[in-house]
Amino acid sequence: MIAFLDYGAGNVRSVINGIESLGEKVKVVETAEDILSAERLVFPGVGAFGSMMQILNEKKYVEPLKSYLQSGRPFLGICLGLQALFEGSEEAPGVKGLGFIPGMVRRFDINLSVPHIGWNGLNFKQPSRIFAGVRGDEKFYFVHSYHVVPTDDGAVLTTTNYEREFVSSIQIGNIIATQFHPEKSGSAGLQILKNFLDTSVEQGRPVRDSKSTRLAKRIIACLDVRATDQGDLVVTKGDQYDVREKGAVRNLGKPVELARRYYQEGADEITFLNITGFRDFPLEDMPMLEVLRQTSENVFVPLTIGGGIRDYIDKKGREYRALEVASEYFRSGADKVSIGSDAVLIVEEYLQTGRKTGRSSIEEISRVYGNQAVVISIDPKRVYVQSTDAVRHQVIETAIPGPNGERYCWYQCTIKGGREGRDLDAVTLAQVCEQLGAGEILLNCIDRDGTNLGFDLELVNAVSDGVSIPVIASSGAGNAEHFYEVFTRTEAESALAAGIFHRREVPIGDVKNYLKDKVEVRL
Ligand code: 1PR
């Protein structure tokens, strides 16, 4: 039996699913006594350092945790579960951590995108039983803006490079903690979980040839989900957002089955977009939650869900906060939520008033779950203009002239699945969302969606030049070369496709094989 510390923030379901898939039973900690009597304890921290410590203090778990750690019984901390072991964090100045390891948690101070999101490698500094059966060249999933800085190196198990070398796991006797997420790192991650659970395994010392690790470019499979006119929840796919063919909603398969297929085929991440979420309230749309629950049972890569994340008043007049909607998604197995229409409205209000309200969905969700959990999904359309000062938006010069020979354009934000254009450009939207706490941009493009013409590189460059958070390029992928193009000619950290994967035109494996000697990918 594994004692499992769920303090109520973020996606802990996948850790439970990971442990259970290995044949172990999990008991969720409900009292301080459960910590004191645990024989093996897993602490998968998710969210923000300050709110985590506040909850641990409120639940009176801090002293029991300290005494558990002192006892030397097996402990596995994941992500914030690693950071919690330190004295404090720059994320929450003045808030004390558990102080089990001398040192602090610091924010990345680098030129690369922060958060550090994606699949990166490990430099092995000590042998450990959690590495039994690990080759050494595998990649593991990271998502964090802060990293631990121990006062001395004695406990350092691995490091990872992201502009600088940082500590990516520690071990002191039976106390092991990783910055990466084993439960989101496919079969290599499950091997680490398995080794932790089986205390009898021999030590492993994997070998790596190269001196530093590299973050992989991510290939993301996207599933646009909605109900057909008969009420079945299906994966659909539009051409420039029109998902109907001869009047009926295109049906490309069942969401859970397709997600499993993409996991098996090597997708680095899976995104579900509930594309009619803007008109249906997601908490009434239980099938979507069920899709997440079932998918996360055996898909061990990050899951993002979007659609309908906003404040809402139901038929009985009860008000729901976007945070509640997001929380329900996280509890059902999502690692990140993506916000589309609501982000546009929030930014419009911000530009009018010049003030952060602190109560927008972006701010509230990122405060509780961390910036990395909030993705902004942008649905822009190209609008041609004659000159840079023709509109008060961020205008770019384009190599693809407009119908009247225009050499300039801007990218108009839309809401409600592209149905309504707004007086706001995609670059400004992305910039304001970053300021409000978003951790990543999912950059669609209505003009390219479903066309197979390749990503709109000009759009991707305009937005990624404007922000310092990672950008996912989306819409238009038609072949493997398009991924190469977007990764070498823009700063996009990942690329997302739908149609070519659903129709089996270009399998994910072929994309990665094509990229493998040219661009860092996870194989
Ligand atoms: O506005 O917060 O409720 O979120 C709604 C979400 O649903 C948004 O993220 C929006 O992008 C999405 N959405 C709404 N309507 C559609 C539609 O297609 N009619 N889908 C839609 C967006 C676009 C991409 C697609 C890529 C790759 N889908 O995600 O997967 O363009 O396609 P391709 O590789 O086939 O070219 P809210």
C-alpha cells in the first residue's frame, strides 16, 4: 500500500493511475496520522509553492511530514514535492518549506522560454535504484519555472541542462524526489515509478555519451471533440473551422481510443478541445470529464483540455468560477487547461481599464495551479492592410501578399470557435495573457486549419517574438517537412497537428523519424 499525499491541487490522478498500473494500491492521506503511519509515501506536488505550503500548514501536515522524512522511510516527491523539501522558494517569499534539504528554490533566470516545458534528458551524478533498467538517453517530462538549488551537492542525483545546468532530482537514502514527472514520461517514467515501488531492485547507473541534455521539440496530437447531431461525443476536424460535411458533423473516431493510439505512436502530448464549450457549460458536459478520466488511466503523457473555461451562471442561477471548471478538469486527469474565448474578453477589458482585476480566469487558475497549467488558445485570422499604420494593431510585413497586393497584415483574434472577429490582434493578446499569468500559447490559425499547406510561419514568428513563454504552432501541417520548417524557421517549442494524424496520412512516428537527425525530438 502506498500512502499518497493529495493536498488538493492539480492533477494527481495520473500519479495514482501510474502507480495502480504497476499493480500497487494507493491510500490517499486524509489525516496527519496517515502520514506518520505510512510505509511508503508519494508526494506529487502540483501548483504553486505558496498555496501548497498554506494547505500543508492548514491541514497540519508539516510536522508529520518532517518526522516521516527524518524516519528515512521511502519517500518520492514529484515536482513541487521536490521543491517542498527545501527551505523556501522565490515563488513565495517568506513562506517556509519543509527545510529537510538546506537550500532554496529559485526562478529560472535565463534567456530561454520560462516555464521550462517539455521532454529533456538527465545527467546522472550517482547510481540509484530508481535507475535500474534505464538506458540513459531517455527523455522525461518537465514543467516548471523554478528549480532547486541545494547548498551542497551531496544529495544531487541528476542534473538537466536548460541554458544552465540545474538539479533535476535528489536522493538522500530512501528519500527521492524528481523535478520531472515520471507519471507523464511514458514508459521510461513508469520504469522509475516501478523502481521506487520495488525497494528490492539493484542500483542502476545509466550511461549518457553527451555532456549536456537538450530539450526536445514536442509533437502534439490535437483532438477537437464535440457531440454529433445524434448526441455522440466524437473527434471531429474542420477545414478552416468548418467541421460539417454535407450538413453532418465529421466523425473521425472516439476520443479515448484516438488518444490511446497517439500515446502508443509516440505523441509527446495530447490536447482535447471541447469545441462547443463556448456555448455548453462543461460541468454539465460530463462526457468530457469522463473522456479525461478514461484517457488518463493509461496515457502517460501530458493532457491539455480546452473549451468553455470561463465564469458561468447555470439555469438555477448558481454562479461558477472558471477556477471551479478548471479544478474539475484537473481532478479528472488534465495537466493543463486551455482558455480561448474568455482570454480575448479578459484582454479587451484589461486594455480598456489598464488594470488587472486579479479575478480573471487566467489569474485565478495560474495563482492556484501555477502558470504552467494555463495555456491560451488563440484562433486568429489574417487581415490584410495597405500599410503598418492602417490600423492600431500590431501589423507585420508579409511575404504572401493579399488579394489586392497588400504587403502587410495583422492577425485578428476571434471568439466562439472563429465565429466572431474582435478588435484585438493575436500578438497583443499573447503579450497581455503572459502578463496575467499564462504559461503557454497554443497558436492556431483559421486560414491554415485543415489546409495541409504548412504552418503560418509569419504568425508563429510574430507571436513568439512578442512573448517569453513557449508557443505551440498549430494549423496547416500536411507533411513531416512542415514540422522541420516550423522548428528551424521559428522559435516554436512544439507543433500540433490534427487532420494528418486522424486520417493516418502521416503517422507521428514518421514525423519524428524525419526530424531525428535534424531537430532534437523524443524518440
Ligand atoms: O473558446 O475557451 O471555449 O475554447 C474553444 C476551443 O475550441 C478553442 O481552443 C478553439 O481553438 C477550439 N475550436 C472552436 N471551434 C473550433 C473548430 O474547429 N470549429 N477548433 C475549434 C480549433 C483548431 C486546432 C486544430 C489545428 C490543427 N481547432 O486545434 O486542431 O488547426 O488542425 P490541422 O492539423 O488539421 O490543420 P473556448
